[in-house]
Amino acid sequence: MDARERRPVNTRRVETASLDLNVLRTFLAVYRSGSFTGASRLLGLSQPTVTTQMRALERQTGRELFERLPRGVAPTPVADELAARIAAPLDELAAVAGPTAPSGARREPVHLAGPAELLCTTVLPALAPLVAAEGVRLRVSTGLTDPLLEELRAGRHDLVIATTRPRGRTLHAVPLADEEFVLVAAPVWAERLADRPADEGPAALQEVPLVTYAEDLPIARRYWRHVFGRRLSRTAAVTVPDLRGVLAAVAAGAGFGVLPRYLCQGLLDSGALVALLEPEDPPINTGFLVQRPGVSDNPDVARVRTLLLRDAHSW
């Protein structure tokens, strides 16, 4: 049990009637971002200003609101209760007030992040009309889901496409699209495997090199469990930390791999790749579009979000 769990909870409610609205906004930004630095970035305030406001709020309420950690802060139960009371009204007020940027000001870019393969293959082409015809500006980052979600909380991104649903209440996630995984190889390998008895199942692939994303075979292991009901125990012949590299190696005949259908459908249609198996129940992973709660000051964030949710079904 950590120090936060051992601390007794004072159940007396924090009275908010006399609290400054701007201070409450700052509190909510700290609560949602998990740090004073993240809140300062979200609000356009200096970090000392955020720190001063939070100290003043703690003095005024007579409660500790945040436990200071080596990296960021953790909300106390009192902060959880306060956030639950003020979040919806402040978000509604922000929605009524609308963007705070002055009319005619240069439009701020939308900071979008997610898996490199999905962004480059489907998302950026889908967003091209907003950029070319409507003047939306994009700043795109790639990476793994967990670090990107932490950066989203800290205010470094506006939207993140995540491969898992984030935990907790500090982020808002909606399902975006399902990606289906396919077991594929070049035609040369498919022809060799065609002579193997069908009842051999995955054993027929034992002599075929495996091309995968990482040494621990995350996608291939999931496919084996879901489709074959057994554990995959072998080492990869080639690992490439980019599924586009896996696709290129497999298409060139290096071996077999497991890839999302959106990435390899074109080569499957052309015959450059062959699906070695078409199970009735293929493994599927749901992607989520994630953002911080509340209304962004940048109206283009909503435009990007709306287009992605509208067009994701076609990916």
C-alpha cells in the first residue's frame, strides 16, 4: 500500500462557491494532465503561475489537492471529488464561450499522434482535403501508445490514435476502427505450402522464416493464440520495428508474417501477397481516438476529429 492509500480521507466537501473560476480551470488542467508543467502548456501560463495558483487553492480550501511526485503529481481523494464536481460545468462553459483565439489570428496546427504505419497509410491521405482545401495545419508525431498517451495528458498532442483504450478519467476515448490481422506470404511460399496436408495447421510453417515487428513476436503470438489456440514458440528470422518494413520483406519472399489488412490489402488484391489462411473469426484489434476532456481552443481539432470518425469505416 502506497502513501496515498494510507492517508486518511477527509470527507468534508470542498466549497467551490467562493473559488476563483480561473484557478478552478488551472486546477482541472493540472488534474487532467498530471503535472504543473502540462497544465502550464495547456493553458499558456508560466509554470510558476500554475504552482502559485495551486498553492493558493490548497490554502483556501485547507486541503492537500496533489501529492508531489518525482515526475508530475498525483491527485488526492479531495482532488478527485473536486474534479468530479467542476469538470462538467467548466467544460460546458468552455463550449459556450468557444475558441479564445482572436478573429483573424493565424490558425494553430493540430498536433496528431499515433502508430506510424496507420498514420502514413490511411490517416494522412484521409486528412489531405482538410489541408489542401481548408487550410488546416497538422503536426504529426509517431510512437507507441503508452508514451503518446502520457504526452497527450501533458498537452503535447491534441489527438492520439491509440491501439488500446486508456485507463482512468483524465482522457476521453472513442472507438475509431477495427484492424484485422492476416497471415501472409509471397506466392513462392504459398506454392510450397500448398503441397502440405491441411491438417498440419501451423506446423506447416515451421520451416518458413518468420518476419515480425519485434523479438517478442507480439502480433504473431496473438494470431497463434486466437486462430490456432496454442502458443507460438519460435524465433524470428527478421525483425523490423515498422510494419511497412515487415510488409516489404514478406512481399520480397523473406518469409511469412502477420499484418493488419489495411496495410497489405493492395498487395493481396494484386497477387503480390497471398493470405495463407482465411479464418472465420480473424483476430481484430480496436483503435481509439483519444483526446483530453473539454473543448479545445483550436476549432480545427474538432474538424480533424470529425473527419477521422466519419471516414474510419472505409479504412
